[in-house]
Amino acid sequence: MPSQLAESMGKLDWSTLQQSLDRIGYAKLPPLLSTIDCREIIGTYDSQEQFRSTINMARYRFGIGEYKYYDAPLPSLLQELREGLYPELAKTANRWLEQLRREAEYPATLTEFLHACHEEKQTRSTPLILKYEAGGYNCLHQDIYGKVFFPFQVVFALSQQGEDYNGGEFLLVEQRPRAQSQGHVINLEQGEGLIFPTHYRPVLGTRGYYKNTLRHGISIITSGTRYSLGIIFHDAK
């Protein structure tokens, strides 16, 4: 029997999601995670044996907050998200490569893609949980951990804005050649997800497609505690 999560992912309207990615560079997912799912994921935060690494963001001047990378094997729900979302995103990734006059290079399954990562000695798992308290934030950045990287990642809101915390909007900034950068401020309800580019996206210009570079971050949390889940598809070196 397929799980409730698998059924929800199976009902996603990928045509509309891909149109959104092409048009504005990101796409919101409906609430794939239930309130119980969110609480269970948050509950793993203090279970240190489930993580391979803990990062104090202030130490590295990444911002103010903390995040933890899950160790392999991943919790079943995270593995299901990673495997379930990858195939359709791989189709979009290959289409974007073709628009940029490059050959398709992303295989149909996550297992095949991770094999390519491991051949480049990228073997450390990358899905992570992030925690911010009042005054916390995340500087604009990209999550690229080696030569092989997947051009999309997904973040899920585990906490409810306006109830568990205030502030803490998701920021996506797009650098446009010979023009001012464009910023997006995106709010997610608990359980909702956001697909966004890891590095760049193709944009159609007068001479064909060109690359716009993107970075993402989190604005300052003004009160409460904010948890989120990051699904990154490539492994790290």
C-alpha cells in the first residue's frame, strides 16, 4: 500500500509546477507534510545519533542559527521525499540544460544520480533540519557541495508562521546580467514546500537562453522558533 505521502506526491500537478519554475524560477508545493509529520521531524532534532554534523551558523558567519545534516540511512519520510520528488525535477533539469544547448545529464532515478555523486567521492548525505530563534537569520548562499550537484532543491516549513514564530521569510535573490538583482519574499504555511534553483536558471533573451544566478536565505526571525527541512538531492564531498 502506498503511503499517504506517496499518494500526495503522486497527485502533484507537475505541468503547473514546471511552468512556475520556467516563469518565475520557483514553485510552491501544497502541504505534503501533515502537522504530525512536521512534529515528528522536529522531534528528531535532539536525537544526535540521527545526524552526521551540526553547524553553528554564527561560527562560519553564515547567519545566526543552527542546522544539522542527517546521517545515512535517512529517516524514511525524508528518503521518500527525496526519491519521490527527484524524477520529475530531473526532467525539468534536463530540459533546462537543453535550453542552454547542453546535453541532458540527469538520470531518471535518484539512485542513479547518487551513484554519479559517489564516483566523485561525494558520499555524505545532505538533507538537513534548520533551527532559528528570535534574532536568527540565514545569509544569502548556494548549497553546492562538490563537482556534481542537482539544479533544484526543496525546503519545507515545519513551523507555522504567525503561531510558532514571526518574521523569518524565505528570500530568493536572482542576479540578472547587466541589470539590478531581483528579490522574492516567500512565505510557506506549515507542511508546504518550495522548489527553487540550487545555482542558476535559464531565462529567454533576444539571443536565446542565458543563465541567471540565484541565492537564497532567511530574513530575521523577530520572535519564536522556526524549524524547516531542506531536501538537497546531491551528496557532499
